Amino acid sequence: MILGVTTLTFVHVVLSLIGILSGLVVAYGFLAARRLNRCTAVFLTSTILTSVTGFFFPFHKFLPSHAVGIISLSVLAIAVYARYGRKLAGGWRRTYVITAMVGLYLNVFVLVAQLFMKVPALQALAPTQSEPPFVAAQITVLLFFVALCVFAAIRFGNEQLRTA
């Protein structure tokens, strides 16, 4: 292994937080019909790297985190193609919004799961991550992102775009 697990964990977490924060700014850009080119590049790069670095952790069997990583990389590949390959032309604009927001959602989904695993107060509420507080938190995040995605796709998909 090139990096120690502690260093890898640090890099992975930092990339994840950068991806989430820049992704929220990109989501704001969708709602304001703004491209936010630099922030978009930071979001896509850091979110892709978050998923990639997740595969470098030691493991002995296929885990749910691997499935999330594969799904995330797949939707982010589509987002990158829609944004840079197809240049948001026609239906690719909405495809980009939806896939970018799914990528962001998956990053936040994992953040919530990690918080329930690592924060003692949350771990006490949901030690197996199947208890009502964990389920309620994940459903709330999902509903937030569904609403955000719908509004972003409508707004970013229909408005004349401004570059920022």
C-alpha cells in the first residue's frame, strides 16, 4: 500500500468534504442557472477521487461501500461526459444536473452513515444502522436531494445559463 491507512483515511475524508461543500455550491448554481465552472471542476474531481480512494482501503470481501463507489463513479462518468463531452447540449443539460446531484447525494449518504458509525452519540442511537433515527436521517437526506434535484433540473434545464 502506497499510503498508510491513517493517511489514506485523512485524504479520503478531506476529498469527501471538499466534494460535499463544492457540490452544495454547484447545486446552488443549478438553482441560480449559473455554471460555476471552477467549482464544478472541483466538485467533480474531488467526488470522483473520493470514490476512487475508497477502493484503496484494505478489505476481504465485497462491501456495500464498494457498491456505492461503483454507482457513484458510474453516474459521475455520465455527469462528466454531459458537462464536458456534450457541453450541456439539449437533454444533456438535465442529464448533467441529475447525475451530478446523484453523485453528491451518494457522498452525503455515506457521510451520514459514517457519522452514525463514528460519533458516539449517534452510534448510541443507531448501533446497527437499522434503527429509526438512522433510517429517518437517511430518508430526510434522500427527500432533500430529490426535491433539490427536481428544482435544479427545472431551473438549470430551462434558463439561459450564465457563466461565473
